[in-house]
Amino acid sequence: MDRCKLEKNGSNFSDWDAQLKLAAQGDDKLRYLTEASPPEPNARSSAATREAYEAYHKESAAMKNVLIFAMEADLQRRAFK
């Protein structure tokens, strides 16, 4: 991903998106980019459901960091304003 950072003007979005999906697929993380989050557990949810939800969100946060890392510095700064 270092060599294919998303450019400020978005002109390389298709290439960037393809590279990101390939990298995520190789790490078995593609589902965090393509699938919806599991529903938030409630007071009646089982421990396994709560653990699965927490694990999903932990990995999802890691993928968000990868997305930000894979952007030009200008876009990174905008993401944190």
C-alpha cells in the first residue's frame, strides 16, 4: 500500500481500491470492507455474541487505520479534522 497511496484528487481511486482489496483479501480482512457490522448486542445477548461484536469492531478499527495509512498526507490530515 505504500506505493499506491490514494491521491488528493482521487484520480487513482480505482487502482487504490483494487490494491486495498487485494491486501485485505490476503490478510483475510476483506469482510471488514465489504460486509455490514454485526448488530450491537443488548443486555440479553450471549457472551459469544458480545465477544464476536467486540472482535469485529477491533479488527474493523485496524482496517480503518490501514485505509488512512494508504492515503496521501493531505487526505490523512483531513480525516482527523
